Amino acid sequence: ATKNLVIQAILNGFRGIDTACQPKHYR
């Protein structure tokens, strides 16, 4: 994920966004 996406992920809820985008990577 790009820095912009990372920032948005944190703002929106890192777990929710990151898991939704890349559940495998979150593991």
C-alpha cells in the first residue's frame, strides 16, 4: 500500500482497511 493509503487506513481504522484490502498480508 502507498503512504497515502496507509494514512487513510489509520484514519479509517487500520485493521478494517488493511484487512479488507489485503487479508493475507495482514496475517
